Amino acid sequence: MCADQLSVYDAIHLRRDVRAEFSGDLVDDETLLRILDAAHRAPSVGNSQPWDFVVVRRADTLRRFAEHVATKRAQFRDSLPADRAATFDPIKIEGIVESGTGIVVTHDDRRGGPQVLGRASVPATGVYSTVLAIQNLWLAATAERVGVGWVSFYDPEFLHALVGLPAGIEPVAWLCVGPVDEFQRVPDLERFGWRSGRPLADAVHHETFGG
Ligand SMILES: Cc1cc2nc3c(=O)[nH]c(=O)nc-3n(C[C@H](O)[C@H](O)[C@H](O)COP(=O)(O)O)c2cc1C
């Protein structure tokens, strides 16, 4: 390990969902490949590796996606009561154009054939596997001082068509990926008063959920 590499705990503590801190530089291809390799090393049910990664850099595609996301943001904003709308207004929810690189992470539930070892009674383990690849990607990017922002304000059908996904392959995430000037120490939703995290002690249970 190089002296300036982060431990996994360092990366976990440093990681943020990034919207506003992209430097405007593009992540270089070698770094991007290392980050994707880390994603591809994730555990997966039955070793099915149900993920794929579509790297999007065309300015026109980034712009079209950003415009679509802006309409979904406005719809969500309109659904809020006045006080929540006022809290939501200053919160940036994406850095699609500024990051310069989008990674669409997709899921193929047919990958691995009809008998995926371990998925028979919990079908969602397929999608869980794809999400683990995203978490690997996110932590590896953080270790490289590259920011990641997960965007989920979209209609899946729109994104499906935008990046030409074949039938049966579903988008799971649009990730904005790019070098950052800094990582915020406090999550944006906490800084802007939308919602704070809860203490670990509230999440840990012993023997039974109510115990
Ligand atoms: C499944 C998922 C979807 C998310 N979608 C969005 C999104 O559309 N826009 C956004 O700004 N942040 C999105 N986030 C980021 C969360 O708001 C963020 O992870 C959370 O507030 C905690 O902040 P942190 O990641 O910086 O610790 C998403 C995160 C996850 C895991």
C-alpha cells in the first residue's frame, strides 16, 4: 500500500455524496478503470455479477439527463408542504454536467441463468449484489479523491432509452463521478436541515429487534 493511500476505514469516514464540489476536471481513464475494477470485485449472489457500467461523457447526453432530472426535482418540490419546500430549495441534488462523467450502473436479473445459487428464496439478492458493486465503486473513488454523487431523480424508462439499454437490463443508479476540491465533513442533507443521521446505538439490536 502506498503511504498516501487511505485505509478502508479512512475511505468510509471521508466518503460523501458529492453534488457541489466537483473541480471541473475529468477523472482520468486509468483512475476510472481502477474504480470500475474495484466495483467489479464486489461479492454477488451465486457469483452472478449482475451489474454493467455505462460510462457517459457526451455533453449532449449529460445535458439531456440533467434537464430530465430538473423536471423530476420540480415535481418532488411541488409535492412538499411549504416549510419543507423552503428547506429543499437550496439543496443541490445532482452534479451531472459539472462532474463530466456519468456512470449508469445497470442490473440484469437473468445473469447467471435460471438457478442462481443463493437467490432462490430471496430474489432481491440479485439487486443487492449490484448495489454492493456501487458501494465498492464509491469507496474506491473516495480513496482516489474522486467524488461520487448518486442521482435517483429520474424515470427509469427515460434513462433506459437515453443510454440504449437492452430489454431486461434495468438502470439502478446514475453516478456523477469526478475529481473534487474537497469532501464535505457533514452530509448535505444534514447541513441544510433536511434530515440528520441517527446514532449507531439506535441501529444496533441484540437478539431480537425490540430487545
Ligand atoms: C439509493 C440512493 C439514492 C440517492 N439519490 C440521491 C439523489 O437523487 N440526489 C442526491 O442529491 N443524493 C442522493 N443520494 C445521496 C443521499 O442523500 C446521501 O447518501 C445521504 O444524504 C447521506 O449523505 P452522505 O452520502 O454524504 O453520507 C442517494 C443515496 C442513495 C444511497
